[in-house]
Amino acid sequence: MTRTAEVGQTAVPGGDPLFRLSKGGEVEMRGQVAEQDLPLLVVGQEVNVRLTGTAKIYPGKIRLLGAIIDPATRLGMARIALTPDPNLRPGAFARADVTVSNAERAVLPQTAVLTDDRGSYVLIVNAQNKVERRAVRVSGIVRGGVTIAEGLAGTDQVIATAGAFLQEGELVKPVSIPSGKS
């Protein structure tokens, strides 16, 4: 419950509410979301909420997405329903994390991805142990290397280093590198 009324105050039509009550102890977070991120959210989506200064995660779900973008701040509103908890109090500051995409992608060392006038590519070892060029679409860079969005199958043998010294069709002897080693 939130009370903003003073003794003797009169309620006026269109004015601020004097009281806010929650049914059944429900708790809600009102968050501001950047305009470009709002379309990535959907009602019912799971959210992890953390109060400022704590590590505990409070699970929630998006209950409502605002229909208006504030022209001054370029922010929209998202309302997140939370499971009641005595640590969640009105007026507390919190941060919400939402996973909008969960894709598995190949991550290659930066030395494996080459670029020329035809675009990004990797060299793979085909079934005949010959070097083959494979066009790829890079989707980003992470701590472990470069993420590949398109162009590789999960079974391709990628040449990780010294690819610039090889020619397409050249016969090679593949050597496996254990995971986590370079």
C-alpha cells in the first residue's frame, strides 16, 4: 500500500491517487526501457530482478508494456509482476535482466576468420583432407573469439591458425586441438 494523502486533503477528479493498494500482496516493478529495446519484450516474458546493492535474484514476469514513448527521454514503461517477498518494498531501486535471444553459435579464434573483397570466410578441411573456403557471417565478438551466425555446420573442421598461408584445394593433415587450448 502507498499513501500520499495528508489529513484534510480532498480527492479531485484527474488528480494523483491518494492511496495505492495491492491485491493479495502483489508486488510490481515499474521499469523504464529504451525505445529500441521495447519491441524485443513480450508480456509473460521471464525477468530476473535485483535490488540495488544485493546479489539476490527475484524472479518476475512482464505484466504490461506501455504504449507510449516519452519524447524527452525516449524511454517506454514495462511493468513486471514479482512474487511477494518481505525484501521487496515500494520505492526501492532495482535492475531487471531479460533474455531476448538464446541462440547457440560457433565461436572461433579471431585467427580463424579471414576477410577479403568477397567478405568474411574461414578455411575448412573437407572429407578429402583438402582446404576449402567457406563464406561465413560474423555476428559479434566475445571473450573467446568471434561468433559465427551462418556458414558452418557443427561438424566442420576449421583451420584455426595460419590460414592465410594455405590455398584452396591444398592437401593438409588435420590436427585436433583440445577445447580451451590455443
